Amino acid sequence: MKYNIMFYAYHIKKIIISFIYVNINIIKLLLWTGKIFRIKACGPISIFIHPSAKLTIGQNCRINSGILFNPYRYYNKFSIVLHKNSVLEIGNNVGFSNCTIIVKKRITIGDNVLIGGGTLICDSDLHSLDSDQRANKKEDVLTKEILIGKSSFIGGGVTILKGVVIGENSIIGACSVVTKDVSSNSIYGGNPSKLIKSLDENG
Ligand SMILES: CC(C)(COP(=O)(O)OP(=O)(O)OC[C@H]1O[C@@H](n2cnc3c(N)ncnc32)[C@H](O)[C@@H]1OP(=O)(O)O)[C@@H](O)C(=O)NCCC(=O)NCCS
């Protein structure tokens, strides 16, 4: 196959941009958390944190964002939004692909959790269920904490809604919408997500 000069120029540009992004992202994360920790952030990421919000990240976490680092749903780059007085707690050895985490109150992610590309985790409806309130922009928004238990695997394209507790060592199938709690050691999938099978030996 013959490649022209534009092909090489395009890829060299991409490598340079991703190199700059990686370094800027690590500095951004260090600044925002206010402490030194070991995190590998690869690719373009977006972080918006209100000054009153709290972000804690454990050791040895990894972020893969953008087409160069994970082609699966690469257009959904890794983003975190922490609203006023919100808390995002991330354990050790957590892996993120191109996912989005929006925190109004509190989201806790346990150790060794893997989160797939295109997944959205949001502890709030972000808008009122009352049409008058939505029109007047003075909204009472429903918000409930989310907990993702340690060693869970959240597949790609999943949506985890407010108030959900995912038990330890569970798996959420690709493109599921999780509206209710998920028991430990289980595989859930679908919209709304339901038990597919138990991972317990006697299950
Ligand atoms: C959930 C999952 C782990 C199940 O895998 P598995 O144990 O091999 O299960 P099977 O393929 O045997 O399917 C078992 C049942 O679950 C259903 N199922 C599988 N995945 C499902 C999903 N994502 N949503 C809804 N139902 C699903 C199957 O249709 C099947 O139903 P049936 O028993 O009525 O025929 C897998 O399908 C999956 O979604 N993996 C995640 C992949 C992913 O997103 N990777 C990350 C990319 S970044």
C-alpha cells in the first residue's frame, strides 16, 4: 500500500498532540487533587471540579481516552464533572476507558473496578421532573449517591443512574441501563438491567 506525505503528517501530528495532552492531563490531575499519587492518564481528558468539591484517587489508576488509547467509543472522551460540595472517591487500581462521571452528591468507586468506554455514571437526574421548574430554570433535582463495589466490571456503553449500589465482583453487560441495585457476584444486563447469572459457586 502506498502512503502519501499527508498520511505521515497526520499521524505525526496526532502523536505530538497526544504527547502534549498526556503531560497536561497528569499536571491537571495532580493540581486538582492537591496531592501526589500514581495515575496514568493517556489521551485527552476533561476535568471540571468545583472548588468546594472533593476528588480522591487511589494508587495505580489508569485512564485511556481518545482513539489512540482506546478505539471503543473514542468519541466519548474521559470526562469528570464535580458539582458544588460533591465527592468522588476512587479506590486503588481502577481502570477507566472513554467514560463520563458526573457527580452532584457522592459517587464511590471501589478498588480494582474496570469501567468501559462510553459509560455514563451520574448520581442525579440533572433536571427536575416538573415541567414548570424546568421552564423557570429553578429546579429541585433528584440526586442519590452511587456506590460501585470493588472488583466490578462495568461494560461499554452502560448508564448507571442515581441511587444505584453495585455489589462487589459483579459485571454489567454492554449497553445496559442500571436503575436498581445489583447484587454481589452477579452478571446483570439489559435495559432496565436484570440478573443474567450468578457468579457464586452455588448460584
Ligand atoms: C454480560 C456479558 C459479560 C455476558 O457474557 P456471557 O457470560 O458469555 O453471557 P452469554 O453471552 O452466554 O449470554 C447470557 C445471556 O445474557 C444475555 N446478555 C448477554 N449480554 C447482554 C447484555 N449486554 N445486555 C443484555 N443481555 C445480555 C444473552 O442474550 C443471554 O441471554 P439468554 O440466556 O436469554 O440467551 C457480556 O455479554 C458483555 O456484555 N460483556 C461486556 C463487554 C464490554 O462491554 N466490554 C468492554 C468494552 S470497553
